[in-house]
Amino acid sequence: MSEHGAIAEEPIFDDEEHTGRGVVRIASVAALGGFLFGYDSAVINGAVSSIESYFEVDSDALGFAVASALLGAAAGALTVRRFADRYGRLFVMKIAAVLFLVSAFGTGLAVNLEMLIVFRIVGGLGVGIASVIAPAYIAEVSPARIRGRLASLQQLAIVTGIFISLLVDFLLASLAGGAREELWLGLEAWRWMFIAMFVPALAYGLLSLTIPESPRFLVATHRIPEARKILSALLGEKGVDIKINRIRETLENDVKPSWKDLRAPKSGLLPIVWVGLGLSVFQQFVGINVIFYYSNVLWEAVGFSEDGSFVITVITAVVNILTTLIAIASIDKFGRKPLLLIGSAGMVVTLLTMAVIFGTAATGADGKPHLEGAAGPIALVAANLFVVAFGMSWGPVVWVLLGESFPNRIRAAALSFAAAGQWVANWAITVSFPSLKDFSLGFAYGFYGVCAALSFVFVWKWVEETKGKELEDMHT
């Protein structure tokens, strides 16, 4: 983001001059916000059943409690730009860390469902901030040749956060003999699942003190000596003044973005904004977060034990990490669009397979579907292959595209708008799943499968390749 809100119109580092470890380390620390993003989003998975029984809530209230963090995420994504442009990128990173820390204790010590929801929203604000500021900051300091890989660190951090949170859930539940059982200090294991988030939140806040403010922000706010000092440390003395002048030139051409700039006379929004919003919505409407928010409940609903469900969920999170590594290795080689198309095709097959299996499963005496014979293993394989298809494509690639597709003039406003749309879509899918599950798991996965098919058509017709392009070359 620039002084006027545009994100990284001129990368700070040239490919020829800075491909060393410095920018990778800086990007890695910034991406830790993504780790907390993933941790906070998925940690509730292991606590869903406990929350339902402890607070004695129905499916609608449970869905709202799980999805409440996403409301905060949408608000955080919409508001972070102004704070980042006024106070700096590091300032909002620290604010996000504090929000995560407060949410960890507030949610874990909640005495009623309302309190739990309030502090989930607080954590959601941190998620929304991290979802915008990390890719924006990384884009500002990354050379074009490796920008896709560095931007993908955000997604790697997200899926690692998901994995660690699910692993912590599993370990705490195992130590206590069940998520509902008392663990330490008179608190149940499910409460410690939330409280444990204070560790990465504190680490994120402390590590944000070790990275420099964006030189672009410093130049935009007329703090030239500080910008020169940071650039000298990263690049050496040679060419620093040239870098600063190039940043100044792009800033002079900036126009303060406004929501009005996203509008078009006939279509309501500019075509590229519709594309960004479509990418955000389809990323969520394929149902990926049903796997990471509700997988324990899902597998228990079809006959697996609590311990077995925890193990399946952890394995799925590992698969997600491995496939994200594949995406990072290939995104700058094969491009963004091919990966999205391959991912959409894979998701169609796997989601429709799960729809058929769950839709035709025998109903037990408890009124729940039970997978018998080969149906159980097939469903497990299909679920994990779905995560493979998503993790090597729509997971990391959408975040990369949102950070680099928009023209300079509207990049900041469009990115915030698309990110907020993503959180609203995530909320809609998350809040509706408990009721859909009670109605028909087959119908739920059938709907996600149809959305995956539509995402293929959407990418084929409207998404343009951005591989290797400089940010200043993006046009409407």
C-alpha cells in the first residue's frame, strides 16, 4: 500500500540486485500473520462438539458461533488499509497480534455462548487484518521473478497454522481423555485449545519488531533517512537513491483510491473487480473450510470415533501443507491460470464423489448416515484428494492473484473489497453447514461440487494470467 493506498506499484527490489535471504526472511516474518490466520480459523474444529453440548445450542446457533470470527475478518479486511497507510505496516501487524492474544484468553474463558462469540469476532478482526497486510507488505518488497513464491508464503503459513491448531486440539483432547474432559486449572481441554493461541500470537508480535517498515511507506510519509537506512542494509549503498527516486515517481502518479473508483456505469463494478470478487467467492463456495472447521463433527456424524476423527483431521492438514509446497514450487513456472483450472477439475470429481457416497449412505438408528464397507475409505480418499486439488491451486493462487491483478489506481481498494467478499462468502458457507448437514450431507457436497464446476468456467473465461508481469503493468 502506498501513501494513497495503492499496493506495491514499484517493487522495492530489482531481480538482479536482491534475491538473497534478506527479503525471504522479511516475507517469512510477515507471513506469520497468516499462521495466526490459519490457527484462529481452524482451532474451533476440535471444540465444536464440546461447545454444542456445553452451551446446549442448536445447529443454527452453533453455526453462527463457528462463523462469527468471519464477521470480524470481513470488518478487519475493510478497515486495515486506512490504518496501514496512516500508521504503517508494522503497526497494524502488532495490532493484529494483540487482537489474537485477547481472543485466545477471552474465548477460552468464555462463560456463555455470547462471550465466546464476541471474542471470536475479536480474533476475526486480527484474521482480517492479517489477510490483507501480509500479502500487501510481501508484494511491496518482492522482486517480480519470485513474487509468486514469496506471496505463497502467506498460504503456506495459513495451512501450517491450520495443521498446528488441529494437532494441538488432538494432543490436548488426548491428554484429557476427551475434548470435554477437565485438563489443567479446572478448565476443559476444549478451552485450552483456544488459550494455546497466545503462544503464536506473542511470537508474532515480538518477531514483528525484528523486520523493517516498508521503505515504500517510509518514502510515502517523507521519512527518507529511515528509508535510505533500510534500503542500504538490504541492498548495500549502491543504487539506494535510484530506488528512492523510483518509489517517489510511482507515488506522485498515485491517486487516492475510493470505493467509487471500483464502480462502472453499466456493470456496477469494473470487470477486474468482478473477477477478484469472483475468485474470492468461489474459493470459499467449494466448501474447503467445511473440512477445516467441521471435519471432526463430520467424521463423527458418519460413524468414526472422536479419536479417529481427530487423527483424520490432522492427516488432512498435513496433506494441505504438502500440496501448498507444490503450489509454491510451481506457481512461477506454470502460471496462475493453469493451476486454477487443474484444481477446479480435481475438486469437481472429488466433491461429487463425496456427494454420492454421503447421499446414498445408510441411515442408522440415530438418524445419522453411516458409511459401510468400502464407502468409508473411499470418502476419506476423496476428502483428502479434494484438499490436494484445493491446496495446489485455489488456496495459494487466489491470494497471489488478489495481490497482483488489480491496476495501480484501484489496487488497495479492490484488494480490501475482494478480501471482505471472501470473508462474507466464508461466513455464508460456515454458518449454513450445520443445518445442511442435518438436512443432507449428499446435498451439501453436491452444492460444493457444482460451485467447483462453475469455478472452472469462471477461470477459463475471465481470469487472465499474471505470471512474470510487474505490478505497474497491470491494466483494467
